[in-house]
Amino acid sequence: MRTISEPAREIPVIAEVDVLVAGGGPAGFAAAVAAARLGASVMLVERYGCLGGMATGGMVLYMDGLSDGTKRVIGGLCWESMERLGDDGGLAERGPLRYDVDSELYKVTLDQMCLEAGVRVRLHSWVANALVEDGRVRGVVIESKSGREAVLAHTIIDATGDGDVAAFAGADYELGHMRIGLNMKVGGVDRDRYQAFAQAEPERARALRGALRDRGGFPIGMGPTPYSEEGVYWVNVIGLSERSGLGPPEGADYDEHWGGRLSAIDAEDLTHAELELRRRLAESLAYYRENVPGYEGVRLLGFASQIGVRESRRILGHTVLTGEDVLGGRTFDDGIGRGGLAGPGVSYDIPYRALVPLGVDGLLVAGRCISADHRALGHIRVIPPMMVTGQAAGTAAFMAVELGVRPAAVDPVVLRKQLATDGVIL
Ligand SMILES: Cc1cc2nc3c(=O)[nH]c(=O)nc-3n(C[C@H](O)[C@H](O)[C@H](O)COP(=O)(O)OP(=O)(O)OC[C@H]3O[C@@H](n4cnc5c(N)ncnc54)[C@H](O)[C@@H]3O)c2cc1C
């Protein structure tokens, strides 16, 4: 491919902080608030116009992994943010320990919690490079309408989901390719009428879904929202595995259901997925309106502003969390919190060393880019456990700053003690 040279230029350093958090999704939000509440100066840089990542801009409403089916296993900042949202009427309980958030009100809650903690929030700014000296990340370059700017920090937390900072800094990673989706909200659904139809004619309901899938459409499910009584539902779209691919058939195995080939770090693949999913979802809505009882009045209320990436870079850390660890409910001596599985009584530890990248200093990773294998990520990537990783990374970053040490040198025993004090369930 033809290349050109970009001339070197001086760029302004707009901030020098203790902790810089890249990415303001569930993990980045928790990391920033945790570090700031403990007393660190914190800047949080987010490429889009809101905090919350997939939980807000991505229109993921269901807070999965919060419990082991019998009790809540996640507390800390995740649970606190949900309680605050609930106080503002933005939380719906779909069953015991199962909650859906109002993605728009949640944006406000997350803003408030960051600002109250003293986090300096910078929206509309892409982290475009890492500044590395002698194997240590010293800061990042950001790109925005203000131009190219630098932020320097003692410790950087990569919560971009895609591990962008770690990759810029030269960390090793594996690249995964789960299906890319695009969520939406719909209104005007008559749930009772649909359920009566599906109960009376299950074969016809299945055949209608099958016919839709065969022409490239996606089932328009009825995920609850806080406004479901008014016919408003959330559609969690499984999405595309490859450019011309179909959604998974009913009863598909794990790999067929989730597997894919599109790369979430390739702008061409992302563009294709966004355009293709929007077209196919609009067609699926029209199909439902014409064919499925209960959906005669269905209307599109909105597509997610952020495309649904489930997996991309998994950064190689001092520990790699495996599918066996997660499904076996393994505990670690450096466990920084737990996540729950759907099976009753099953929960697993997330080890601190999975947040510490190998070979790059001054950096922690949080969120879905932590060090885990493909199978582990399939379970841990849901929002509440991702917030657990963020709170731990923010707390560890504060400790690294306070003691003047590398993140790898933070004592997990002291870290766990602080996390327990701050409401994390260990
Ligand atoms: C279609 C779909 C459905 C899902 N359904 C569920 C569900 O039902 N329940 C559940 O709990 N979970 C669900 N998940 C999983 C969950 O939403 C994500 O795994 C989780 O949000 C990951 O959190 P995160 O903070 O690591 O990343 P994200 O939520 O992706 O947040 C990353 C943030 O970083 C920002 N960012 C990225 N790169 C840069 C950069 N270079 N510079 C600045 N900012 C940057 C992004 O804009 C974003 O705000 C779903 C995911 C998808 C894709």
C-alpha cells in the first residue's frame, strides 16, 4: 500500500494527572470514579458524547452477571450506580436480581457520579496514540475538534474495550471475533397479543422467525425496559458473523451462535456492519409489522449510537483467565471481585494480574480487553463484571501513584482490603 510521511509537530500538553483513563464505558467510568474518590487527580477521555459505552450508547439494558442466581455477587460502584438510577426511576426489575437500565437516564447518573468525584471528563476525544518511554507508558495523544493534544499521567488505564492504548504501546494481544450487533428500541408492541399467539400457535411463530432469518433478518425480541408497560421494548441484536452472513439458526451451538470473522478494529468491517445491520433491522421491523400478531403497530424508536462489539483485542497479562476458571468458579489469591453465571450458585473470581499487561509498564487494562481467553471472555464481558474490573484498576492505579510504584508492584492483599472497604464483594 502507498504511504506518506506525516511531518513531526509540537503538540500541547493539556493535562498532567495522576491517573488517565482511556474510554468512558462501564469499566472506564468505574475506574475513574474509584481513583478520584481515593484522592487521585483523574482525567477520563471518551471518544463519544456520553459515558457508559455499550450500557448507554450501545443500548445494552440488561445488567447481566450481577448474581449467581441465588444472591448478588457484585456490589461497589456498579451496584451504587444502579441504586442511584433506580432512585431516578431508571431501573426495571425483570425478576429476582435481574435488572434493566434506562440507557438515557443512566448517562446522567454516570455524569453525576464522575463530576461529584472530581473526575475531569473529556468527551468527543479519541485516544490516538500512547506515549512510551523506556517501556513505560507516560501518557496518550488525543485527537478531537481541538486538534491533537497530549495528556501525561503516572498511571494509565486502558478501558477502551478494544485495548487501543495497550496496542499502541506495543503490548501483546489476541484478537477475537464474536458477532457484531446493533441494538435498538421499539415501541407500539402489544405483548399480550403476541404471547397469546405464540402460545396458541408455537409452530407458526417458529416458522415466521425461520423465514425471517432465511432472508437475512433478525428476530425482534421483547427485552424489558422501564417503559414496557407502554409497549416500549429493547431489541438485543445478535448481529453479523461475516459480511454476507445470516443470524444463527435456532438451537445453534456456542461457536455458531457467537462466532464471527468481522474485525472490530477494522473501520471497513465496522462500516459494513453498521450499514448492513441498519438495513436488515429496518426490513425485519417491516416484516414483523406485516406478519406477526402483536407487532402490527411496532415503531422504531432508535438505533444505538454505538455499534455492538463483543470481542476484539484481549491483552496478554500476568494471568490469563480461562473458560475453565470461570465455569469452574475458581478463586484467586489476588481476586479483585466476582462475576456471576446464570447457573445457580456459580460465580468466579477475576484476578488482579489479568489487569496488568505483560511487557508494558505504567498501564492497567480494564473491561473486555483484560487478559482472558475467548471462552472466559464470553462470560465475563457483561456489564457488571466489567465495572468490577474498572473499580479494581482505578483503586490499584491510585495505590501505584501514592506509593510511587508500578501497577505490577501493587500488593493484592492491600488492594483487596481497600476494595472491600469500598463495597466490592470479594
Ligand atoms: C450487541 C451486544 C449485546 C450485549 N448484551 C449484553 C447484555 O444483555 N447484558 C450485559 O451485561 N452485557 C451485554 N453485552 C456486553 C457488554 O455490553 C460489554 O461487554 C461491556 O459494555 C464492555 O464494557 P467496557 O467498558 O469494557 O467496553 P464498552 O462498553 O465498549 O466501553 C468502551 C468505551 O471506550 C470508548 N473508546 C473506545 N476506544 C476509544 C478511544 N480510542 N478513545 C477514546 N474512547 C474510546 C468507547 O466509546 C466506549 O465508551 C452486550 C454487548 C453487545 C455488543
